[in-house]
Amino acid sequence: MSPFLASLSHDDLAPATLRGYRYDLRHFLAWHGTVQHTPFTIEGLAEYELIAYRQHMVAAGHRPATVNRRLEALRRLCRWARGTGALNADAAGNVRPMRTVRNRQPVGLTDIEAHALLRAAGASSHGLAPRNYALVQIMLQAGLRVGEVAALTVADISMSDRSGSVRIRQGKGLKARDVPLNATARRAVRQHLDHRTAAGSAALFTSSRETAMPVRTIQAVIANLARRARLTRVPVSAHTLRHTFALGYLRDNPGKLVELAGLLGHESLDTTAVYTRPSRDDLAADLERSHLNVGG
């Protein structure tokens, strides 16, 4: 397995994707160890094992996206093994992905909920208020992925009195992009930096030990702030803030799907188009109007 993992570093994959494949393969190996009495070998990998693994994940209630991501890691393993001659046939060739259906747009925060989250961030103790407030604002106002936020340095921020931007050096697919920062985000980031003495190469958001905040810490901070803000309508994560940005952008700029895709770093408009689909509330309102039009 180690040679295959080493080969992934030569592919054009985002660091988070590489970590995900490693985690998914470890998950498969752990399962394999519970159903087989012999150690795993790539040469002995068979189609029936992958089918059984898929059935195990479905029965365990894993989401289709999780099942399909783990199967994709195994497909890559099989393609690599065939290329090296370790496998004579593609063991994953006939293993079907789970069907995914997403008819509604992602859920974001309402304006009231976003303000409550910001108030909780601004009330953080132990001198963390400026950092937490800037962290939430840059995610709400720029729609960055949590991994992109974790990788930001001070030098990635460019600001003047009337404009500003954040440079994403390695987005998904290792593609760079610049995202404008509005006045609200610039003010929050400036106040955060006023409380720090840091070189341009230093991480923008740091822990108490002045080391870069890892993804898990950022996620934990957002979850904790959501609890303190008593946000219970939807589960609140870092990705919820990205959804909030995207939905708000299209609300204020109807039809600008191409521009939103560029801001979010999406390679395909199909990915961005999910934000144009009707929400649960939209569907409910449509049905309510239909009922009222019928009368009775």
C-alpha cells in the first residue's frame, strides 16, 4: 500500500484529497482485517471483497458521498495495481457507486443567525475575540473552504482603504485564485492583525501557541460559537458559512453563476448550480400558493 500512497503525491491532487484517500484506504484495511484471517495484499484483492465492503458501508448507514469517495480511492488503487502488474484484472470495475440525489439547495444561515454567530465570536474570552470575529467574517464574506482558511498567511491578505483581497495559493486542484474582501471583512481582519505582531509568512489565524490553526481546530471553534449563539435550526459547520456566502451572493447578484463559481473555486458550473435549486422553504411556499389558488 505504501508505494501506491507515494505515487499519489505525483498526481495533481489537492493536499486535502491526498489525506482523504489515505484515510479512506485505512478504513478499508481496518474493515478487511475484521472479515479476513489473512493479511491484506494487493495481489489478492478480489471484486467480491469490494462489493462486500460497499454493502457493509451501506448497511452501516454511511452517506452516499462517503461511500462513493471511499470506492473512488479503491478504484485508484486498482488502476495503479494494474499499471504495475500487481493485478491482472480491475477488481473495482463492476462495483457500482451509490446513487446520489440532491434536489434542494444547501442550507445557509439567515441574517439573524449570522449576526448571532458574529456576536458570539466577538464575545470570545481569553483575548480570542478579534481572531474569532475575523475568522467568521472572512468565511461569511469570502466563502473560503476551511482548508483554505487554515493555509492563509498574513502575506495572502492585501488591503487598502477602499479595496482588498485574499490570495488562495493552493485551492482545490492546486489552483490559485484571488477573492475580493469587502469593507466588513477588511475591517475585521485589520482589527485582528492590530492585535498581532507577525511577519508576512506567519499564519493569519493561529492558536494560543502562535502556530497555524489546523482544520480541526477551526471546525471546533465554529461549532463552539454556534452552540454559544444557540443556533439549532441547522447543524452549523465551517461549510455552512461557505453556503451562506454563496446563497447571499446569488440573492444580491441574481444570475451571476459564472462569477460565483470563480469566487468559490469551482471547476464546473454544475457544482455551483446547486445553489440555484429551490430550497425546502421555496417548495413549501410554492405548494402553499398552489393550495390557495385552488380554493376550497
